Amino acid sequence: MRFIARVEVRLREGIADPEGATIERALPALGFDGIASVRSGRCFQVELDAADLATAQNHAAALADRLLANPVIEESIIEVTPL
């Protein structure tokens, strides 16, 4: 079966996010008020073949841990759906 894995990678709480901080500081000048906090991240979409949903989820988690995210400072959120 074919699946789509969406992997969101973001910095763990407590890790400085200079990109998010820059965006947060720029928002009032662009007319966006009431923004309490901004954290940046990356999103990857991967199409993969696997025998079942559980196997696809395991493959996506391994891909995130070994390549897409630095597990020391980043966390990943994985969503896998059949194609």
C-alpha cells in the first residue's frame, strides 16, 4: 500500500528559536496585533510504500529520527494516511 507521511519538525521547548523571534518582532509593524508567541518549524511530506499503516508509521518515525530532525533539540510530529 502507498501512504503519505507528513512530518512536522520543530524546536523543543526551551531551545532558542531566532527565526520565530524575528517573525514575532515583525508582526506588529505589519498590522498583526495580539500575537503572543511564534515558533518556527519545517514540514516534510513523504510518499512511501508499506505493508500496513503501522509499518508506514514506523518507517516515517525512523526517517524523522535519523534524517529529518535532530532529536537532541527538535521534536517531530508524524501523521500517516493511506493514499
